[in-house]
Amino acid sequence: MSFPTTSKLIFITGTDTGIGKTYITGTIAKILMELNISVTTMKPIQTGSIDIADDIITHRKIMGIKPTDFDLDHTTNPYNLPFPASPHLSAKLANIDIDINKIKENISILTKHYNVILIEGAGGILVPIKETYTFVDLIKEINADVILVTTPKLGTLNHTFLTIELLKNREIKLFCVVYNTFFTEKDEIMTNNFLTMKKFYPSINFITPNEIKNLFELYNF
């Protein structure tokens, strides 16, 4: 299957699990809808869930819409694995072989109906999908841009910088870094972490959730 497509693929990853990717993905989708851009979200692999993926349901609630036909037939979530763990382990425990081509086929289906596909990963960018295949491999193969979600929590500088350097090494475009201020830390740390990130990488857009709309209003889809 050949990528890129005529649709815009944006992959939302995080510096860790429980970092706010689902909220940020749903928020971006809602903003794009308000800008009259045809958009949907996708969760290729959900773990710790059954039926329609929990994260897809959350996206739709934030967007203010009901689950779509593509949600109901699992196009937006081809793999929903019950055990809450890394996809490669969850799939093994469920005796399921995750087919990367199936994920790509579903992405291709969605690109025929939407201008922008927001694809939410699971955990961080090096989380294994299969024994020797990670999310960064998928991102590279589908030629998606990346939005990285990070937080003010202690340790975030190391996690954020490692992820940025990996993306640079793989020649993957980083669209922006969302500094998720839903999570709090001591004021001195919160402020300094954000300023330090911007000083180390001045060419990268570092934004807070409140600034997402402003950034996307300037972006030409």
C-alpha cells in the first residue's frame, strides 16, 4: 500500500501512557470540525477495552457526535484487546496476530471519506505493536506527521527530548508538542520545564491545550 495519501495523517503520541493523548486527540478533532474541516479519529490498537474502543468513545463525546458507521464496523479501531498492556503482549495473550497491513487498509478507507485523520497511539512512540515492530515504524511507513503530548511532571524533559530526538533520527515531521497543563507540578518546575523545552528546540511549536485552536487556525489544510 502506498502512502502518503491525499488526506492529512496526524499521529498523536505521548511521552508515556496516561499522558492525555485521548483528550488532546478529541479536542483537536473538535477544533477542526469547528473550522469546517472533515476529520475523524482513529485508535488502531486499544488495550483494556471491549466492543467499541474506549478512547474512540471519548473522542466522540468531546467532538459532540455519536459513534460513526466507521466506529461501529471497527474501521477506526481494527484491534481492541481486553488485557491492559502493551499491544504486543495483549495480542499474544488474546492469541491474535496484529496485521499491520490491516491497519494501513483501514487508514486508506478513512482517507477516502475525511480530509484529516487523527491517529492516536498507545503509550509512547517506541511501544511495541509486534515483537520487533513499534509505533514509530508505523508512523514512518504511513508518512504521518506527529503531535507529541507531554506534561509538566518531573522527568518530562528527558522523556520529551528523547522522543524528539528519535523523531529527528527517523526524519519524521513533528507538527507540535502539546504541554498538557491538565497535569500540575510545582509552579517553578511547570514554568521552567516549558521554557527549557522551547530553548532547546526553538524551531518546534510548543503549545498548551488552550493554544491548540490558534495553531490550527493558522495551518493550511
